[in-house]
Amino acid sequence: MKTACVICQEEVELYDRADHLMVKHPAPVGGFKFWFHGEAYYTDHPSMLVLEILRVVNCSAAYQFWEERLDGDIPLSHANAVDLRREPRFYAVPPATF
Ligand SMILES: [Zn+2]
């Protein structure tokens, strides 16, 4: 199964995704930085799945994940790959309980 790299849009086999990211998009010194609830996190991965980020930041996978954007925040699902090269800011909120 192939998937498009979120960074360069190249089609890569799913099992090659980690290698592709490491070779084509190597981490800067100190790693890629992203923010979650105002706290800085660092990773060697230029791109991660939302589910992987939730694990890294120790957040419940039941939460709705959002990326803060100047033009309006966007909700992301667990299978979405996010680009971590420009210090993105994320947050998560508990599932709605109406
Ligand atoms: Zn790529």
C-alpha cells in the first residue's frame, strides 16, 4: 500500500515511510520542535501520525486533536500525518459530552 509523503508528496510504500522520512527529510540538530498545549516537544521525525503524537505527549487517544492555524484551527484524525518542520502548535480536547 502506498501513501503520499506529507512533506514532499512523493508516493512511498507504507512500510518504507520511516526510512523515507529519515533519508529525505533528516532532523536538524536538536530535532524538530512542535508544541502541544504550549509545551515544546522535540522529535527526530519530520512528520508523525496524530496517533503517534498523542502517544508522545501522553494524551488520551479519545481526545479530538487540533492544529492551530492562523487561518483557523483544523481538526485532525488519528491517521492524519502532520508536517513537523515549521514548529506546528497542537492541542486536544476531551470528546464532547452533551
Ligand atoms: Zn518526503
